[in-house]
Amino acid sequence: MTELWRQTNATSPDASVSTITWLGYGAPQGIVKDAPFEHYAYDGAPAYRKFMDGLDASYSGSGEPHRTAIGHSYGTTLIGAAAQTGDLNADDVIFAGSPGVKVGSADEMDVPKGHVWNEEADGDPVPDIGRWGHGGSQWRFGGGTGIIPSDDLFGAHQMNTHAEGSGPGATKGAEDHSEYWIRGTTALKNQAWVVVGKDGYVTAPQ
């Protein structure tokens, strides 16, 4: 989140941004023995919603705040569970390396339509492995099961994670599950545009 804050200042110096890393739930500690189970997400969902509500209640700035919920890996599953079982109180949602968010459509995320975003690096194995435990469903003609935010059927805006440009302004690509917040990456820059409310600058995968 420190790198994201730095990137928002680089891309939009006029924006006033705070970033918070929230660790207020019992997150799974093991990839094999914990991460496949959903109860960590549902158990933590109420605390996450209360945290987001607290940000709303404590805001004292001028104008309307713009809150972006960002999740990585199982953290995206937590956000999905929170949205599925209550009000999320966010303006945008960004998923990175998501194994699934328990719901099968971006429309179920309790944010304004068109404000759900997703990043999946080419070398990230987590989304395809996790979909069978945490993917959502669409029970309609043309729907399915095991749907994750990286699937077109889910309906999220896909954000580019590849290298872009050349020279001083070029960005690097995110290569695997741990590189979405590496300084100088396209993945980080695209997240910053959403955070500052300038999502028209976000680039999509080519």
C-alpha cells in the first residue's frame, strides 16, 4: 500500500490519498491446509464491512470521498464474501490474483455498475487453481460455475499487467502472483488511476 500511495502521487499529484492495509481477520495461513476453505472469508466479512463503515462515519474532509476496496489473492475472496452478505460501502473494487470471490458476477459486488476491476498476471497460477473452491455461479442460460473475476462472464474490467511503452515513461510487467504492487509496473499504475478516480486512463490487456 505504500507503493500504491507513491504511485497515486506520481500519476495524480493533485489528489489527496490515504492507503490502509487492513489485516483485521483470521486469514488462512497455509496454501494447502487453509486457503481452499471459505469460512475464513465469511468469518472475516462482518469485520471488514464494519471497517469500511467506520471509514465512512469518520470522514470529515470536504466533498465526497472516493473509497476503493483492493484485495489480493484470498483477500479478494474476503471482499466477495463481504459484498455477498452485506453492504460493502465502496466506490470501486480492484481484485488482483483472485482465486474467486464467491459470487459469479460483478453486478453482485455492491458498487456502482462498471466499477469492478481485475488484474491477472500471465504467470499467476492462483486464479485457475482457486476457481474450483472460491468461484461463483450464474444460474442462467449461458452461465456456469467456478466463475472468477478473470473470466469475461464475470463482467469485471480487465486491467493490463504487461509492460507498456519504452524510454523513461515505460512500465514493467507483473510476472507472477507477488508482483502486482512492484514499483514501476503497469499493474500498480492502473490501480492508482482507479484510486484517484481517473479510471479513464486505465489500460486494458492487448
